[in-house]
Amino acid sequence: MVLALKDKWIWDSWYVQDGDFWHCFYLQAPKSIGDPELRHWNVSYGHATSRDLVNWDHLGTCFAPAESPAWDDYTTWTGSVVKGNDGSWHLFYTGTSRADEGKHQKLGHAVSSDLHSWKRVGSGLVLDRDDRYEEYQSGRWHDRTFRDPWVIRDPDSDGWLMYFTARDARVSGRLDAGAIGFATSDDLYHWELQDPIYTGGFGELEVPQVFEHDGRWYCLFCTAARFWSEEARDRIGTPMTGTHYLTGDGPRGPWRVAPGPMLDGAEPANRYAARIVEAGGKMKLMGFLMDDPETGLFQGVIDNPADVIATQDGRLTLAETG
């Protein structure tokens, strides 16, 4: 348990390297609220640094919901950080408002010179859905899914690419509408929403992470067993909760669900919202631990890095499982 706080639960996290240091940003909530399920509505960002991804120095809270009224005055959820051509660090994040009871997720943007003190760009709001992306419908889902932005440089231009968790409004099947949303930008400040780069197989594909390794493209995602469609069962196997991935011909795809077994899954759930970090020429999987299998209590800590290997045919697998 390399990332843990005595007085706070920790869950989704993302990482960026600056010189000799890794910076980890994570969602946190005080344990004083009692029920860990309430953590989503009592959230802020914590920040920690490490040289080795094992020993961490916690630097405290670095970002939180805005003062009311604002589009992000209720929650600031999962995001990503990149360094722009202007030398500034850019945070892209998920926000919701108290006015709509947190049901309409939108995407925000903040900047920093030191990776700790973040300032919203204008109101912070940078991207909202259009008719291609599903709106909140009472009785279908509990909210509008439009969250978890992951931003990378476009390897084919001077621009930028954003991937995010969404649902495709043009798909009627509830467990087939889960999508990886997509947007493009020339400068990180102005974004153009595009068609989803992938739809199908699941009701929800959370916390996407797109990266290239040894000439192959991957899109990591996490999901729960209850979100699997029959298509996913046929492709991967027994439904589990955890982390799996898509494989693609390039950053724009086409993308397809990798065959089973699931990269890192269990039922009941174990590790979730994992990221792959490349360090020292090796891929490391880092995610938070959910309920303790013995006590049933939510753990809320980030687990030790797990080595990931890519087989000759491009399949990802945890090193201990071969």
C-alpha cells in the first residue's frame, strides 16, 4: 500500500513525470464522513511525489470544487495532466454542480506552473456534450456520463487529443452504449468535440488511458461486472470488475476490445481505476484497492505497482500471471 492516508480515503489517480520526480494526483475524501460511498460528494485532489513510484511524499490538497454557484461547485473528479508548448502544466478534470445534483458531468481546464497551485482557465469549463453523446435520462442511468478526460499529444500533428468516458446517444442498447468519447485541439484551450472513437460491449468504460508501447496502441479502461454485455462476455469471458483494454491501429483507431482474459479483474472487485506508468523501461499498473476481502470494508489506498508485460502478439498481462 504505497499511497495511503490515515484520515482520508484515496481512489482514482493519475501520474506525470517531471525530471526525477513522479507526481501523483488522486481523489481523496475525509474518513470523518463515515460512509465511503459518500466520498464522491466530498472530494478534492491530493498531490504526492516520488522518485520510484513506491515511496511517496504527500504534499496536501491541490484542487477542489469551486465556490457556489459554479458549474463545478459540487465535485471535481478524475482527470489528467500534460505539459503544454507554453511551458505550463495543464489539468483537465471532471466537474459537476449542486444545481443539478451532480447529474450532468462536464469537463474542465486549469493551469499551473508548479504542478500544485492550479488556476481555472476562465470559469474552468472547456467541454460539454452534444447530441452524439447521451444526456441524463431518469430510469436509464443515474447520471450523464461525460467524464475522466485523458489528454495526449497528437503524434500526427502539432495538436492534442482528448479521450473521455461517455455513452453514445445513437445506440439504444443500454449495455452497448458505453463509449470512449473524443475531442481535438490545436492549443489545449479550444476543443472540438468529435464522434466517439469506440462504442460497444459495455454500459460504461471508465477512466480511459490511451498510450503507445512498442509501436502498438492501447486504450486502458475500467468497468464493473454489471456493465458487461453479451458481446463482452463472448470476447473476454466471465464478467469481472477491474481493468481491461482496447487495441488500436493508431490514436484514432479503429479500436477493438482485446480478447480475454481480463488484464486485472476480480469478483468481488479488488483493484480499480488503474493506470499504466512506464518507468525504467517497464510498464507498471497502479490502481486503488476497493473492499477488503476479509472485512468487507472499503480500503481506499493505492496498491503497490504491478508489473505489466506485452506479449509478442501485443496482449497485455500482469507479470505474475504470465
